[in-house]
Amino acid sequence: MDNKVLEVTAAARQQILDKGVSNVRIGVKEAGCAGMEYIFDEGVETQTDLVLNHGDFNFLIDTSHMPYIEGMKLDFI
């Protein structure tokens, strides 16, 4: 996977593997006056998605969300 788009730590990768999902949707949504918040959910691929294969699972990112996602580091604590 291209680390310039989305970097995933070992802890985040393990958390996704433990959930047993094959597609993880990453995006943003409006969050009132605070701006935007990130969303992470199991997803189904659509025509407007960029699909990032990460071995045992894929990240699905709607191309309109790329300005908010590109360069992001995904971690789990």
C-alpha cells in the first residue's frame, strides 16, 4: 500500500485483523460547528472509491474525501 496516502501502524492493523473485516471505509463527515470528524466503518466498495489493498483487508476511501485522508497515520491505542 502507498504510505503517502495512508500510513497504518502495527497496532491499528492488528485491531482490524481482530475484527475480521475485509473492507474498512475511512472518510469524514460534518460535525457541527467543530468542522469534520473521521469515520471508520465496515464498508462495501462503490464506483467512487479509491481501494487501498493492505493484504488481508482493503481500505475504501471515497475520492471526494482524499484531501482529508491523504497523509493520515492510522493508529490504535
